[in-house]
Amino acid sequence: MAILDRIRAHGGEVIRDKWTITLRKGRLTPEALAWVKDHRADLIREVWPEYDDFEERAAIREFCGGMSRADAEAAAYAEVMNV
């Protein structure tokens, strides 16, 4: 079962707003929340398959282009999502 399905089965919800992921825990136990935290990257990739491309582009803009992290993320998001 996918991570997202497991979260939903326990009344939880994952919300993506641009590049920010928020978890509403619903009835997830502390142990389940710890597991989700340990598998955060997998969850993000499941919710947003473009995540790795976004991260790579943001890092290049920040470290090679001298942009602030916030500006680099905004530019990378626009590029990855073609907006």
C-alpha cells in the first residue's frame, strides 16, 4: 500500500501547496507519525513526482547562481511546473 493511502486510511491528509507539503495527522499514532517522518522524501515523491527535478534546479540556482533559497525555489517551481 502506498504511503499516501496509509495516511488517508487513518484519517490523515497530505496537502501540497506549490513546493510545500503539509500533513494533517488525523488518527495517525505517534509511531505512525515517526514512520512518516522517516519516509518523508518518499512521501513527497509520491505526492509530487517532479520533486527531485525541483530540488535539483533550486540547488543549482542557489549555489551556482547566488540566488536566495526562497528565490531559487520560486524560479525552480515555475520551471518544473511550466508556469
